[in-house]
Amino acid sequence: MKKLRLILGDQLNRHHSWFNEVNDEITYLMAEMRQETNYVKHHIQKVVAFFMAMRNFSSELQENGHNVIYLKINDGENPQELPKIITKFLQEIEAEKFEYQLPDEHRLDEQLTKICKNLDIETEAFDTEHFCTDREELKRFFKGKKQLVMENFYRHMRKKHDIMMVNGQPDGGKWNFDQSNRKKWAGNPEIPHERGFRKDATQIVSEIEKAGIKTFGSINNEQFSWPTSRTDALSVLNHFCKKLLVHFGDYQDAMHTDEKFLFHSRLSFAMNSKMLSPKEVIKKVLDHYYENTADIHISQVEGFVRQILGWREFMRGVYWKEMPHYAKLNELENHNPLPDFFWTGKTKMNCLKHAIGQSLEKAYAHHIQRLMVIGNFALLAQVDPDEVDGWYLGVYIDAIEWVEITNTRGMSQYADGGIIATKPYVSSANYINKMGNYCKGCHYSHTKKLGSGACPFNALYWNFLEEKKDHFKDNQRMAMMLNLLEKKDKSELSDLRQRAREIIENPDTF
């Protein structure tokens, strides 16, 4: 039976069972599509990374004897849309069956379901064989429970997969070492140089420009440094274990003007494109830890495992439980436009200048920069979550909707009304100063609340609490903040709210 098998750009799993044998009756189909480059405006490095990784994967399949049809973005025979591409090549190879791996984005899942309904041949969908859960596992786990608590799900995953467990109990005597993962980095210990690659992306950038694809952000064409093959990804994983893991947990929340990556692994793109699986990453990290327990504290490792086995799987589960209505939630009714400096990095607020500037330069920022600097400002400024979503989905190299929207609309913007987070992640300038050195040398003073030199985060914070207090009046986790608000001098609060209005109405002047 002649089969056509579709491989999407984030399904680059060399160890999928599809590839266990070579069969001349099977043809694999991969395509660079305007459908995918245009549904949101992407960072140039994100488009380059996916195209480069897809091409490498296609070449590897062909070298291993598989039949592959690969459409580049400017190929004349490329229809640029998935339904047309599938129909065209089903006819060309006279396929008797169409097969695909389940997509991780709801829009593609719906699209492929519709495509298959309109085909007059047999179709079949396969698991991607990547995640530690199936789509419905989180939904089953929390059935009958009022709240989705990540920590509970994380413990379930640890037990189920026997990860960091000793005789049914958590290794090290604790499930979670989060309290140990909040150190401020002040120059020591020394941070090893990143594992970069200096690839020449000139040709792909030229093709993207020729195709008229609109992107943003910057790229060094001659020194593109992201992993775009499994060999690259394994090299980055090995570098993380040997050089960075020893201090990862301590400084995973830290921020510094001189260091963009600190001790972070930079593995998210390799994992989200499926060049690496979460199971093999966790196994590699744990193997290295257990061989070096004299040098590496368990808190460094647990913090990393929690991000992958806990948050990553949790966010995917929430995505499939709550979509598609989740994409439209705006429980706090925020409708302000995204400031222009999100696209330029030009602002006098040092924390935002660095966090956004780094995002535009590297297509990367770590979770605290995304959550407690950029996301914090967007929420305090009451920006429409649709606009925040679009920016996050486009700017980060690892951003695929299943993981982006739950982190952004849920964890960061509280637009889901508390499905993911039990309280909004907002803070004044004090937290930002506590976790990094961004406040040092800033145009604004993190200790001042009013006046031209006062940090905008402070006025925005108190204004947000005042404007949204009715929404949070029954939220126990907000009780302390609302009590402080109630005790606030009314005249000072009025002045703070006036300054906040000025910031919200004219954000690009600050």
C-alpha cells in the first residue's frame, strides 16, 4: 500500500517508530509554508531555526534510505497551504493512505481532521511519541477537583515515571527545592561560555526575504548559534550537564545585565521541535548528577526536572483540556495596546530594555524575564492579552502555541481567571531589584513611588491592585496585598493612580 506521511516542522523526532524500517511504499512529506510563517509575525531567528532544522531532518531521512518530498519556501510547486500540499502529493504519488502525527497546536489538529474528512482514501493519526503524557492525562488526573495544582501533577509524574524517587519517597527528602532556586547572581561563580555553533544562515535568510515573509528581531547571518540538528542538540545537552548544571538551580531565577543565558540550558527549541525528547534529557541530566553527587547538589537538578516533567507537561495538559475557548479568555478585561517599545526595546526602564532587547537580539529570554519583567509590565499596564500572546508567540524561538499560550495568557497575564495561577504574578520594582542588577544604573529609582524619577512599576502596581480589587476580594492569596492597599494613604494612592494613567496612556515616553 502506497502511503504519504506528513511530518510537521515541530515533529523532528528521529526515534519515532515510523523510521524503524525503510519501505519504498512510504513517502514522507515536509514543507516550509507561508501558512506557518504568516499566522503570526515571527522573529527572524525562529523562522531560520525551523527551516534549518527541517532541512537537516529531511536530509537525514533521505540518507537513511527513506523517500522524502521536501518543499522549500520558494519552490514553484509549493502551494504554501497544508490542504493544497497534501492533496497535490497524494495525487502525484497515487497514495492509497494518508498518515500524520498528532499536531501539538489546536488549529493544526482541527485543520488536519477536516482535511482527512474530505479525503476519499484511508487516513490514520499517530502519537508523536515525544511527551511523558497523552493529551488527556491531566484532564483525567484532575477530574472532580476544583483547582489544577501543578505541584500535585508534578508529584504524580515523579511517581509514575519513577524519577528521583527512593523507596516511594522523593530523593533528598523533599519534592521541591524551589526555595533554594532564588539566588541573585553577582559575578560569581563564573559562567561558562555558551555552546554556540556559528552557522552561516545567509542563504536561508535570503530565501525568507525573497519570499516576502515579514519578520522582526535581528540575526547574525554568519554566526547563527542555535542547535538545528540532533547532533547539535546532544552537544548542547552535554555542555549543560558538564558545565552549567552544577549552578543551574541556584540561579535559575536570576537576572543580570552582562549575562543573557546565565546557567540555563538553551534546550527548549531542541525539545519543542522534538529533536530531543524530555525523557532522554531528564535521563542524561540525572545520570550526570548521580555520577557527580559530591559536586552537584540535588536542588540544582530538581529545579531542572521540575521545569520539564512538571511545568512542561502540565502546560500541555492544560492546553488540551481548555482549548479552544482558552485562546479568547480575558477575565480581567484588559484592552490596552501593546507599547511600541516591545518591538524596539527602546525604553528608559532598564529591566525592560534588557529583557526585551535580549529577546529581539537572541529570540530568547528565560522564564523570570518573561514572567516577572516583560509579562509583569504588560499585566500592570493592562495590555490586551491577545496582543501579548501574539508578541510572545512570535518573538521566542521555542514558542509553539501549546506551551506559549498557557504560560502567557494563563501564568503571566491571569487572563484565564486562575485556571493555572492562583494569583496574578505582579510586583513592584522591589522584586525586580531583588532578583537582578537591572535597577542599578536605571534612569528610574526602584525605591521611589512618585515623581519623575520614580520607577513606573511602583505606580502601576498600586493602580492595578486598586482597579482590580473587586475581582480579587475573595482570593486568599491576594489578601495581604489588598490589606496593604486598604491601609494606603488615600492622597498618595490618588497620586499613584494619576502617574499610572500617564504611563499607561504614554508608555513609550517612559
